[in-house]
Amino acid sequence: MISKTIFLNQRHWIKATLVFSPIIFLTACTTSGNAIPQGGPTMAQVYEEAMQHSNGEALQAMRQNIKPLAGAAYNGATNLSPYTRTADNEINNLFPVLPNPPLVMYVYPHLAGIDEAPIPGYATAFPLYNQLHYALPGEI
């Protein structure tokens, strides 16, 4: 009889825990009042204030560093193609082809076929691997 009442009490506690635990967790996450402060400066105002304090000196210095590249220093004769990203050089730079050295084989003079026709000696080359293999980025 006692074990039955203990079991019923345990079931009652388990049900109560299952009912009240989500309520407790949800109330623990709430805040009193507004979590975002009101009445502060906007991002535009913060930016304008930062620019006024620096008098635009940092911005002007950076513009002076950039200007020669886009201005008279670039006359069009400078070759910038190594610095230009294209699909071809991206693939070749990211996934370079692993070496596939050619093997050179010498075929000695021999007689071939039913008629035993003479074949002179010759050299031939073929790749070591049947297919190309690519390295993963950073492997080479």
C-alpha cells in the first residue's frame, strides 16, 4: 500500500515538473522593460560625429593613397592581367594539375603481322597516369 502511494506521488511530481518547467524557463528569459535602449544616437549621427572629430583627415589620407592608382599613374600601358581574376586562373590557382610525367619508350626494330613486315625502331611517349589528377587547395 505504501509503495503504491509513493508511486502515485512520484507520478504527480513528474507531471508537475513537466508542466511547470517550460513556464519557468520562459519566464527566466524575459526582461523587465525594453532591452534595447531608447533615445540614443542613430548610426548616421555616430558616423557624422566620428568624421567631425577626425576632420576627415583619415579619409583624405586614404583617398590620397588610392588616387595615384586610378589617376595619372595608370596610363593603360601597365599590364594588370596577372592581377585580374578570371575563371581560368582561379581554377588553375585553386586546383593545380598534379604532375603527370611522360614516359618515353623505345620500340626496337621488329617484324610484325602475318607477312612479317619489318618495322624500324622508334620512340614513343605516353603519360604515367591514365587521367589528370588535381591537388586540393593548399596541397602544393
